[in-house]
Amino acid sequence: MCLQHSVRGLTAVAATVAFASVCSAAAHPEQASRTVLTIYWGPESFPGTAQIDPAIQSVLRTQSAVPVNYFAEYLETEEFPQDTAAEALREYIERKYEGRHIDVVIAVTSAALQFALRCREDLFPRVPIVFLSANLPQVAAEHTARGITGVLSDAPYDETLALALDLHPSTTRVFVVAKAPSVEGYDDNIRAALSHFSSRVKLTYIDERTVPALLAAVKTIPAQSVLFYTRYIPDGASSGVYPEQIARLLAAASPVPIYTIDDVYLGSGVVGGIMRTGEATGRRLGALARQILDGTPPDNIPIADVPTAPIFDWRQLKHWGIEPSQLPAESRVLFRTPTAWEMYGWYIVGAMTIVTVQLALIAGLVTQRARRRGAESIVRAREASLRTSYDRIQQLAGRLINAQEAARASLAQDLHDDICQRLAMVSTTIDRLRSSSGEIQDGATQHSFTDLRRDTRKTFDAVRQLSHDLHPATLRVLGLAPALKHYCADIATRHTVEVTFTAEGDWRHVPSELAICFFRIAQESLRNGIVHGAARRLAVSLVRSGDDMEMTVADDGCGFNLDGVSHDASGVGVVSMEERARAIGGKLHISTGAQHGTTICIRVPLRVAERCRVVR
């Protein structure tokens, strides 16, 4: 019955009555909640819907104290016959929303608007309609229907192609992929919009009927060309084929840059173009619906449009050699990867400063070595009396650990900057010798050189890994959580085991003593689990709740006798972890048993760690 209605059947008297009813409904703000129904032309899984729908809901639900019940339905006339889909949706809406008053209908695309107008009297009489359309609908232009307003989002075809030609001035041919058999007049509209470019470049429209044929044609595109893609639906395509999927296939096959007008294609391999984003469109639709819910008659709301903006994929700009300085001033560049200096500039400066200070301290450490030896002999002589002073032992343990860390950092710096550089030079020299002339080119000599180069490279890698183990740069530069994550990944690769890492809470600002302690305990726990426990699966987790910081390292290894290792030389690692935890005011708990794996947990209240740092 709904399909037999038409917009022409709306008489002036009925329009006046509808308008009066809209104004009357808007004059009752005492309604506890409002209901908004959005009707989409395509299916729920259509890529653009995922951008428009959340934006509409965001505006409706955040810009007013009145609660809004939001619903969305899908016409899907591109997947099913138009009459069948429309009649099915009409019956569905009639039954689903029976007894519920709808305050505003949002119709996305002209097909959805036509459905809403045809079914208006049956489903939601006199309810205001907000539409989204590429062109001004006839009913809005001729004012044959009251209580409607909307948003125009005509596609900027010519602006995008003009931008593409400006970025590629040597272009002689433009290949256009724009095919949507189910959309009446789609191909003709694009040809008309681009026709004036025919005097500047040669336009070629690729309208192959199948995807394989389309990709085969794209692969043959010659140099000094660009590909302009708007949409492609192959003949007889199922509902599972979307233009965004086609964009990825085109990007993989195209030997030339691809430009488009739809932001849903960004990230699939296209360079970019002049675009109206789905988020901006959804927010504009939501704003118009919000005005109606707040009491503004729809006929008093002017039809709006969505602003355009040049948007580009930074990765494709680099791929096709396009400098960002060539782009329009208002351009948005997505997926940009910052340079190492932009990301870590201050860290690099800080690291260089620390290295300089460490070099100055090395001389002092050498001088203090003799004094340290004397102090150690005194400590051994007075061990019995020192046991009675827990606080003094704690301070001494903390100082020894800090001195050990300083020595490790110095050794790591020397290994990395001196030995590794020398070995790299040896490797480079060997490469030159292999290409030299004379008797040195005989097979046996070359084989010896090859072995020498391989051994030298292995030594280089081993020394570099030793440098990282002694004092990882990521701990100082990035912080505890990123450093542990990187170390877990490195351990998993080196030992072919499964190591998972999780972090909860804010770990960006952690005192250096606490960070080093946590890292060394994790390092020792992982090493023991793999080497001694034959573990295959290990897990490291950081949890920060308030002032409490906790780290847990668990493995599925064979475990060990905790009481046994605590009383002999084999328990040095356990004692070291316990002393580290005690030095920062933390508590270390070890749970283990034969064939039951091992779990090591350290918990430190931050206020206790701060006091320990001040005392030291």
C-alpha cells in the first residue's frame, strides 16, 4: 500500500495540516524522551555507515539534557529489488515501532528520502524529515512537502581531479573507474562533471563488467597517467562486494597514483582528494535533527551543506614522491609517521647529556675503586655487628646496586661505541678484500674470507646484544613499560618461546631506581625460567593502582626447590632479586614447586620507594 503513495499526492491542504502538527509537537518540551529513526539506503555493513551513524548519535546524545532514543534501519535497495525491499522495510517498521512515537526521521541518500516520503502517512504522519542527498530533492526545490530540511553533499569530482592534475603536471591521460549499474544516472553524472577536462587531458572510462577484467585493464595503464576512482559495482555483484574492497584491489594493481572523493577509501592505497568526511556529514545531520527536537520548525531551518577538505594518505604521498609542500594549505595528512627526531628529540638530547656526565664520572669511579676495596674489607670484618642494623644494611645494598648499575651502563656504552664500531669496520674491510684483484681471488682464499666475515658479524651481533643486556637504552629513553615490552619480544625471538606482556595503569613517570629494579628482576626471572626451568610460555605483567606498583613474572617451567637454593651458591639470583626489592622498599614473593612452574611477584608502594631514594 505504501508503494502506491507518491510525493505528487501531497496536497497543499495536507501540507498545511502536517506543518501545523509539527509545530504543535515541537511546542511540548515536557516529553520525557525523544525518538529519532534513521533510514539508510545501503546495508548496515556499508563502509560509510560506520562513520555517519556514530557522528549522528554523538550530536543527539551529547548536546541536550533530553534523552534521545536512537534507532537505525536499512533499505538495502542495491542488494534486493527496490519494490520488494521498500515493502519489506515498511512492514517491518510498522510492526517494530507500533505504539512508539517517532519525533524525527533522518533519511540518508535520496532513495531513503523517497521511501520516507512515500510511507510518511502510514508510518510516521506529520513527522519532520531530515535528508542527506547529493542534489537538491525536487520536493525541497518545489516546496511540495512540508516539514523537511536536510544536508547536501554533492561529490567534488571536478575539484578532486583538478587537484590531482596540479600535483602531477606531466599527466596526459586520466583513467576513470565509476560504475554503479543499480544507481540511475550515476555514470552519466560523473561523465558530465568531468567533461570539461577533455581539453586538458585524455579521459578514458574503464567500465569492465567484472572485477578481474577491471584489474587487468588497470594494470595496463601507461605512465604519465592518474586513476580517478569514485565507485565500482560489477554486473551481478552480490551484497558482499563494497567499493572500499575494490579500492584495495585497484591500489594493488595500479601502476599510477589513485585519487578519490570518498574518505572511506583512505588507508586502502589511494593518495587522497577533495572530500566530505562521513563524520562531518553525520554531525551536520545530527545538528539539524537536534534543532528540530529543541523546537525549531523544520521549514525554518535552511538546507545545509558539508564543508570539503583536501585529505591525503601520508604513506602514498611518500610512495609517489609528492612533497607535502605541494599540497593545499588547508590539507589534512593522515597516517603520518613522525621522524625519530620528532618522536625522541628530547630523549636523544637527554641521553647525550647523561653519557657526557657518565664519562666524567668514570674517572671518579676508578679513583674510588681502591677506597671501595678497603670499605669491603671493613664490611666483611664487621659483618656480625652490621647484621644488627637493618637500616644500615639496606642503605649499603642500595648503594652497591646503584654502583653496579652505573658500571654496567659504562660498560654497555664502551662496548657499543668502541668494539662494535671496530668490528663493523673489519666487516667492511673484508667485503672490500673479496672484490680485490690478484691471487687473493682464488676459491680457497675467498672461502676463508667468507668464514671470517660470518664470524665477525656474529661477534658484532653478540657484543651488541651484550650491550643491550647490560643496560638497555629503551629503559632510559622510553621508560619501564616500553622497555619491558621490547625485552619480552627480544627474548621470545632469541629463545623461540612465547612471552606475553601486559601493562595496566600509568607507567610513564616511574623513578629510575624503581624502573631499574623492576627491569632487572624481570630479566633475571625470564632468564631463570628459560635456562633452568625449560619454560615454553612466560608472562610479564605490570599493574599500577594508585600508589601501588606491582610486577608479576610467571612461567610454565619445571620450577625449583626454593628452600634449597636459598642456602647455597645456586641461589645468587634469588638473593639478588630479594636485595633489589628490599633496596627500594618493596616486597618480593616467589611461588614455585617441582613441575608447577614459577611465579615471581614484586610489590612496591611508591611513597616507600621515594623515601628510600631520598635516604640514599
